[in-house]
Amino acid sequence: MVHLGILRGRKGWTQRQLAEHAGVSVRQIRRIEAGQVRPRWPTIAKLARALGVSEDEILAAVQEPVPMLSPASPPPSPEAKAKIRKRRKR
């Protein structure tokens, strides 16, 4: 299974482009991809047609957990900050 954002990315589309091709709002695409809402069947059908995949693939894609981004790096230590300031002054 793949996430809806990955299916969209395979087409090289932005969320706005997918929304336009599917005839739904950008807000709806964002909320679906973020896992905030589950689309109803008419929306699933529209997304499937737009992306050229089956309704089953869309259903699986919207049930897939949202891919996690890599965790943010911890902030630099005071020593590291001091080194950076020294380098910038050069």
C-alpha cells in the first residue's frame, strides 16, 4: 500500500493539480493526505479517475498512515553556536 501523496507524486502533481484534475478542493486533498478526514465514495471515485488507479487503491492509500518526515535535528549546543559565530566573523 502507498499513501495518497505518493500516488499524487508519481504523476508529478501538486496538491492543487490533483484537486483540479479530480474536481475537489485543495483543502480536501490536504486534509485527506494529512489523515484528518476519510473521503466519501464519490471523492474516492474522482481521485481514482484523476490518478488512473482503481478505487480500491485510493481506499488503501487513504487508510495508509501518513508518512513520517525525518525527525528534526536537535538544536546546536552552545559550543557549536560559538564555533559558528567565530567562522562567520572571519
